[in-house]
Amino acid sequence: MQKQTEITAETLLLDENGRPLMPGFCRKNLYIYNKEAIRNRRRIKEWDFYLITDGRLKIELNFFNISFAAAVTAEVVDLSTGKSRSDMVLEPSTPDKFTLSPAADADFLFRYRKAGRSYRVKTEGTKHSLTYRGKAKGERFEINITGDRLPGQESLTMLMPFKNPSQFFYSQKLNCIACTGEVRIGDTVLTLDPEKAFMAVDWARGVWPYSSAWYWTNASTLLDGKRFGLELTWGFGDESHASETALFYDGKCHKLGPVSLDTPPEKAGWMAPWHFTDEEGRLDLTLTPTLYRPVGLVFAGLAGHKSYQVFGQFNGHVTLDDGTVLQIKDMFAFAEKAVNRW
């Protein structure tokens, strides 16, 4: 079985040469991000990405700074039709132009205004408040989301090295954040279903190779009145210290080992069922896609981002750390293969 190195006390992320000190995972973000130690500052990448869905709508809000450029992006997708509205503001940047949050669940206030758009993120206690004001195809475009996580809720934080000792990936995934909110597009108001709406935070910092790819699957729901979610990511970085895989149940993180697919979707077809299993026999889930959305572009094969996304329902079962088996039925989920060159 693959080693899962758990970090249980606060520790510096990097040594004096900008190399990762203690790769592994933690159930709360215990790493101290000493960004000043990074030598190759033109390769620093940072983002705070929010994914919100209730099974009918998918909302994405993201602010990223990849040292030479920064952007805020906003998108709303009707999952029954695949139709979307989006907006983006992009500007030249430097590694230290913007100060982003110290952790996905840390108290923090971030504001951004540019070209008639405004973006505000506030995390305080267990509350997350997201607001975006802009335009999409010339129409008024506004997003207002309020999320609330459980007190003391655990997450999955990872520090992964690469073959190059000065490269690393530092991430925190925070699931099962119950949401309310609405989207305004022109005169149309779309309201999230408060019984089904959840937010996931994909928080990342690091220095990594120019060319990379990964699989990512994320989902949250209610099971018998308790919040349940999962985070499955692989194919990115050196996973010998820990895999970026976990279950979340009633505020606790239940660590999994490596997870894989029977057949890669690029071979089986993106709309074919995705069958996930893990090496310990604790996860057996099949995702049946109902929508496929390829998004993004790699320009001339040299630079850009391409994501092959599917949305659908999970069925199967998972096993928690204490041996409890949870039956999963028609759980809404998102999955993708992402290819990056930047």
C-alpha cells in the first residue's frame, strides 16, 4: 500500500532554498507558507477557486496570479442544457502584486476592481461570502453566494514535490460548504436550491513544471442528514508521500490511498461511465455522465489550459476510517481531466 505521511504539527513549507521540507497531507492546514524562500519567483502560481453547484447550476469564481498575469473569472452553467455565461478580467502581474488568503478556511478579505468589474471574497469564522459584479455578452452579470461550513470542519491539505527539487504543489481542498445564493443575468434571477447547494474550495500555491496534467473529481451532498463529500485527484506531482484523495463525513476527513479509473475517459469516451476504485477496496463508485463540456484552449500546443469536464451521478459505496460503509445513490458529481502548459 502506498505511504500516507500525515503532518500533525505546524511546520514550515519550504527550506531556505525554496524546497519542500515535509511532503505529505494534513486534515487541517498546518503548513506555514514561507513564500519568500522561493528562488524562481517568475514561476510562482497561486489561485483561490470556488466551485458551487446544486445539480442544476454550476457556478465558478476564481482569482489567480501566475506571476506574469492575474485574472478574476466568473462562470455560470445550466447543467441541463450546457449553456453558459462567463466573464473575465485579465491583467499583467508580478509574483507579489496580490496578497491572497493564507489558507482556504482562514479569516480573510480580498477585494478586486478592474475594468468595471468588482470581486469580493470574505471568510470569517465558518462563513464564506462571494460577490461578483460584471457583464456577460453586454448584460448585467452578478453572483452572490453565502456558504457555511461546520465548526472545526476538516479539509485535505497536500504538499507534493516534483522531480525538480525546487518545484512543489501546495493545495487545500475544502468540501461540504452548504450554500445559498443567486445569479443575475440581465433581468433573469437564478436561485440556488438551499437543500442541494454546496461549495468546494480549491486553494493552491506552488512552483511546478511548464507542462502538466491531472484528473480531478469533487462532490458534496447530504447522506441521512449528514454532510458527505469526496476529493479525488491524481496524476500531478510525486505522490509517494501521500495521495490527494479523501472522503469527508460530518466534518471529518477520512484519508484514502491512490484511486484510479478502469479505463481512461479519453479512450473510453467522455460520456462513457467512469468507474473509480482505490487500492484498499474502500471506494467503488461509478460516475454516469449527463453532460460533457470541453473548455479552455492550448494555443498552438504551446501555452494555455484545456479541461475536459463531465457532470453526472455517482452510484456505489465507500468505507470510512472506522469501517462504516456508506451507500452512495445518485450523488451529483463533477470530474475532469485538465491539461496545462503555462
